[in-house]
Amino acid sequence: MHEIVEKKVLADVLTKYVVRAPYVAKKCKAGNFVIIRLNECGERIPLTIVDADADNGTITLIVQAVGKTTRLLSKKLEGDFILDVAGPLGRPTPIAKVGTVVCVGGGVGTAEVFPIAKALKKAGNNVVTIIGARTRGLVILENELREISDKLFIVTDDGSYGSKGFVTDALGQYFADDGHAAEVFAIGPLAMMKAVSMLTLPLKVKTYVSLNALMVDGTGMCGGCRVTVGGKMQFACIDGPEFNGHEVDFDELMFRTQSYSDMERSADEQLLAQNHSLVRESHR
């Protein structure tokens, strides 16, 4: 059992959890993730480790409540428990001193970019960070990223904060203004990571993406997270989650991520219906 020692709502459907997981906190590195299970009958879901405090034995997770399990998690309070927190899993981010690195985060992907940008800065790199969200209320970790970034650019789809546009617009403008980078790290929706990879390909800038493939066990046994990279089958859980974005078959991956969309939607709708029923009962 793993205690939730801190819970903080960051934005609409986005919540930060500090969870007691001492063994994970001691071993994890940037890019690692955990797989959690809320209860004996719950599904297993992968979540990126945003931060860790080995001294206090805690890890930080930022979760977007978009499905049944994440909505159930959002109902938990400080002092409540998560049954399983398995990790650290995945290969750590390849961190090296290479010069200037651009970190691009879209939506909740900003939370996954944070530990990478932090590690890159610690390694002595010049870190340029670009984060994007649909609207101002969904911009997260701005202050934290500003502290570790040499430059920080913020974009919103509706122009309510920062510049109006997408992260690819800001990245394209950065290069157009004679900006340079030895590497680019992009994390966010698959379509966004594909667009970033297509932008950097002709520029010959090495680009890493973090693939949110379907995942069950996180150890390579189930094969659910298989992806095609460079024409070869890889597993996001043990070979990734980060890969060379120029070699990823994004179209195949986007198709595969829709495999259980009907079941996920049905489970989510059932949970919402149960919640509405409980609300009605409480008002009687």
C-alpha cells in the first residue's frame, strides 16, 4: 500500500500526487515510469515519474483524469492509499552534455518533460523549453520549468496565454530565428510528436519522443506496447519509452491506440453514471 501524502489540483482534470514509494524514489531516473493499480480489481496504468525525493521516500505523479481509473484516482484524498506502485520501469532518458537542447511539452506531456529538462540542465546543457496547452488554465509547471530553462516559450491554442498557436509553431519559429539545438525532446499527444519529428527531420536534429503505447505489465511480457521503430518491432516498456522520433511509425501507433477505445469509453460512461446515481441518492 502506498500513501498519498500530498494532493494538489493544478488545472482542470490535472492533479499532482506525491506518493510514498521509497524503493522507487531511490532508484528512479528521468524518463522512468511506474505502473499503478488502485485496488485488487483495478486495471494497471503507466504514469511517468515527474519527480522524486529519495530522502523522504516519495515520488511525484501528475495525472489527467480522462478515463475510469484516472477518474477514480482523482477522488482519492491525502492519506488515502494506492494498492500497487510498480517501478521504476522503462529505460532512463539518455542524458548527456551536448550543448543546447530543446524540450517540447504538449498538454500533460509538460509534466513528463520536466524531469528530462531538469536532468539535462544538471548535466550542463543550455535548455530551451517550449510548452503548450489548449488554454491558459491548462498550463502547468511554468514556474518550475522557468527555474531550470535558459529560455521558456509558452503557447496556447486559443491565445489566452503566451503566444497563440501550437508547440510546433514555436519550435519552427525558434529555428527560423537562427536557434540551434543538438537534440530535441518532445512529449505530448502522438500527433504532436509526429509533427515535431517531421519538422526536425529535414533539419537533421536528433529528436527523442516518449511513446504512450498501450501497456499492461510494463516488463515486455504482454506485448501490448509494441511499436515499429526503424522498421523493427520494439516494446515501449523495456526498449523505451523514448525513441528516435524520425524512425517511429506514428500512423501504426495511432491506429493501435484506438484498439480499446470503445471499451474505455464504455467503462468511463458506466463510472460517470454510477457517480450521478450516487449524487441523486445523496439528495433524497
